[in-house]
Amino acid sequence: MLFRSGQVSLPGGVIEPGETAEQAALREASEEIGVSEVGLRTLGTLTPVDIAVSGFRLTPVVAASPVAPRFRAADGEVERVVVLPLGVLADPAAFRWASVRRPGGEALRVPAFHAGGVVIWGATGMVLAEFLTLLGWRAPALDAPG
């Protein structure tokens, strides 16, 4: 994950002409956080997320590497790289439901993770919640305190 503009997000950007979502994701990870595409294996995509504020559709791509990547934050684009083990994110103490308002005033409850000195919410929180759920994690009920 990367930290920019006061928020934690996953690497991402626009799909260039002729690219697939998977190719764009690997390119963006290389450009933004220095992850080498060599040896990466794309595992698939998660549920697309429509971002109301920007009008973009986020297509999360999951990839695996046989070795731990060496991260490097892109100058002028990424403040720092945040590395959190999945176990830290899956810890029930890290999870909260956050209330946010969409443009137009509609209230939503969205997943938020408080871990490693950062708060991860919004589209990134939704993507991480889906990924963890696929691994067997269960979010607390919407009406749970927190």
C-alpha cells in the first residue's frame, strides 16, 4: 500500500491503450512502489469498485511474488510505502465500520482498518476487506460497536 495525499491507497492508475487491467496494475505497481514485474504471477481480479468522487472504476488485481519485493516510493507521487502483514489487518482489533457521506448526502458504512499507525478506508478498505474475506476472514456485523 502507499501513502499519498493523506490517504493510504493501493497502486493504481489509468489503463493505457492496448493494456489489460492486469498489465496496467503490474505497470503501476512498478512505477509507484518499485515492484519488479519479473516473477510476478497474476492470480486474478476482485470485484470492481466504482469511485463516485472521481468517476473511475477500480479493478483490483491480485498478484503473487516468489520473493518479498523491495519497495521504493515514487518521488513526487508517493509519500511512503506502508507494508502490513495480512495477520495485522485481519486482527479484529484493527477493524471498524466507518460512516461516510457520498456526494448528494447518502450515508454509507464502509470498512476501515486501523493498523500500523494508519487508517485504511474507502475503496482501499473495501478491496482489502474483500481480499481478507476470500481468505476466510469475517468482518464484525454492521451494528457492532466500533
